[in-house]
Amino acid sequence: MKLNQKVPLAFALTLFLMLSAGLGGMAIMRGSLVTLRADVMERVADERSVAAMQGHFKTQVQEWKNTLLRGMDGALLDKHWQAFEREEKQVERLAQQLRQRPLGEAVTAKLDRFIAAHHQMARGYREGFDKFKATGLEPSIGDAAVRGIDREPAKLLDELQKDIASDSASTAGRAFAEGRKAGYWGFGLMMGAALLGIGIALALCRAIVKPLEKAIAVARDVATGDLTHPIAAEGNDETAQLLQALAAMQAQLRHLVQQVHQSAQTVANASGEIALGSSDLANRTEQQAAAIQQTAASMDQLGAGSAASATSAAQASEVAREANGVASRGHEVVSEVVDTMQRISESSQRISEIIGVIDGIAFQTNILALNASVEAARAGEQGRGFAVVADEVRALAQRSGDSAREIRSLIVSSVERVERGSTLAQEAGATMALIVQSIEQVSTLVSQIRDVTQSQRDGVRQIGQAVTQIDHGTQQNAALVEQTSAAADSLRQQAGSLMETVSVFRV
């Protein structure tokens, strides 16, 4: 039988014995409690009922005395007589309730005698009360009429109280004796169950501890590295399965130690080769890191040159933009000059026309002066003054004609020059337009150069960042190679330590 069956069965048997002992004790105790409740408590209730009857009976007698002593007052007479009747009814009610309880034949007979005596006493008191009122409320007559009538009921009530108290005491004694007996029986049953449970526990421990001690010895041998002792397991319970598992563990551990020893030797050899390869890789990684650092420095210089080119291109673009503005303004000025020259040419032509008119007027004036001179010569002495004036006018006309011809020649020369200047100004305007267009093309080219230079600078910066990252990664690789070399050396040392540790086991 396996332990998962033995242990629950043993505990179940022990618990069954304990439960049986407890249930037996509880049954005995229950009988005692039933006796206590059914007998003792009922007797106590009966005693209380009799005590209450005695109280009401004494109060009833006292109210009769109060009726005789205070009967002269009509109000007090009715009060005390009504109180007498109330107490009488209370006595009768309690007597009838007590009559319904199981009191025993003797006590019940005595209670019946009390009830009959109490009824007779009530009739006597009523007859005495009638005589008391008939004789003019004379107390002595009422007292004489009922003298000694309450002795028999009072005596029976006292005897009833004593009988019930005696019965209650004997019932309590029996209940106590039964309770003590139940305690003894319960204690005995529990002791028997406890002893039997201890015996079962010892047997179960003996069946479990011995194989466990053998398993502990095997574990100690394994802890000291001794894997040569054979393990024998008998039975099919859990302890036997534990020993079988320990035997299997010993065999597997023996095989594992052999494999670990071989693997540790292989790891030691491989770690040596890894250390040599890591050292060679570390040297090559350092050389690569130095080359990448030089490349990073060159890329920094190239980036600085690209940045300077981008700055110069930006400045050239700004200058081209300013030149374009200046050329545009020059083109506008030349256009204004052409317009002005055109207007001057038109004005010169107008002046030439006016000068022609003046020349015509001078010619006509000269002819008129000649005519006037001829007429003055014809007039003789009378026309001499007019002839002088005509000469002066002719002289002025000739001078005007000469001046007009000179002005005409000057204006013609000016018009020719203005036309030449206008032609030159138009040619200058066309040239300025070409200059503006060329400057705009130069500005566009400079902007494109600036954009390309900016892109080159960004590309160089990205290349520089990439080279920096490669440099950082190479340095990390170099550090990782150093760590790998150190780890390989540590692995070789740990392989040696592992071989030393495994050598402790004897297989």
C-alpha cells in the first residue's frame, strides 16, 4: 500500500476514533442536559410558581385585613376588596398552571387539596365580608367570621413548596451524577482514541522514517562526490519510489559528470583558440579604427570646405541678386533717357518749324523794308526819315534772318545729335535688357550652385555622421573584442575550475 493511501487511512482511522469518542461523550452529555432541562429546570420553574402563589396568597390575606381596618371609608373599602379579589384570582391562575405540569401523584394530590381549601377560604371570606357590611362595618365581627380560615390553605401551600423543593434537589443531584459519569466516559473514550492514534502514528512513522534515513545516507554520499554506492529499493510505496528515483539520479549524475568532464576539456581547448582569434581580431580592429578616424578627419575637412563653398555661393547669389536689381534700375533709367531724347527730338523739330516761320517773317520784313526804301526814295526829303527807319528795319530783318539761319543750322545739328543719342540710348536699353537677362541667368545659376553646394554640405555632413557612427561602432567592436578575449580567457579558467570540481566525483 502506498503512502498516499497509508497516511490518509491512518489519519482517517484516528479521526474516526476521536470522532466516536467525542460523539459518545456528547451523547452522554446530551442525556445529562436533557435531564437537567426536563427535570431540574422544570422543578425550578415549579418552585418559582409556588413562591409566586405564596406571595399572592399572603397579599390576599393582607388585603382582607386592610378591608377590615380601613372599611369605614367607602372608597378604601372598595379598593382593598377589589385588590383582595385580584390577588385571589392570581392565586387561582397560578394553581391551575401548576396543575398542568408533571408534578407526581403526591404533589398533584396536595395541590388539589390546596385548590379546594382555597376555594372554601374564598367563600368564607365573602360570607365574612357580607356580615362585616351587615353589622355596620364592625371589624371584630368580620375578623371573627373568618378566624382560622386561612390556616389550612397556608399549611398546604408551605408543604407543597417543600415537596417541590425536595424533588428539585433530588433531580439536580441525579443530573449532576449523570453529568459526572458522562465526563468520565468521554475522558476514557478520548484517552483510548488518543493511545490508539499514537500507536498508529508510531507504526506509520516507522514505515516512513527508515526509507527516508536510507535516502538521506544516499544524498550525503552524493554530496561528498561518492557515486559508487549502489541503492536498493524494496516495495512500491512513495519511499521506495524515492529510493528508486535516487538510484536513477545517481546513474544519471554519474553519466553527467563524465560528460561534463569531457565537455570541460573541449571547452578549455576551444577557449584557447577563441582567445588567439580574438587577439588577432583585436589588432585588425584597432587598425581599422585608426583608418576610420583618419577618414572621419578628412570628411570633417571636406565638410568644412563644403560649408565654406555654400557660404560663398550664398554670398555670390546675394551679389548677383543686387546686380540684377542695379541693372534693372539702369534699364529703367536708359528707357527714361530714350523717352527724353525722343521728346527733345520732337521739341527740336517744333523749334525748327518756328524758326522757319521766323525766317519767313524776316524775309517778308526785308521785302517790306526794301519796298519802304523805294517808296521813301520816291518821296524825297519827306521820306528820308522813313527811309532811315526802313533801313534799320531791313538791317534788323537781315540780322533776324541770319540768326534764324544760324539757329536752324544749330537745331538741325542738335536734332541729328539727338537722333544719334536716341539711337544710342535705344541700343543701350537693348544692351541693358540683355545684361539684366544675363544677370538673371547668372543669379539662377548661382542659386542652383548654392542649392547643390548646400546638398553637398548636407551629404558630407551625413557621410561624416555615418563615418562617426562607424568609428563609434568600430571602437565598440574593439572593446567587445577585448571583452571577448577576456571572456575566452575567463572561460578557459572556468573550464579548468570545472574540471577540478568534477574531479571530486568518483564514478
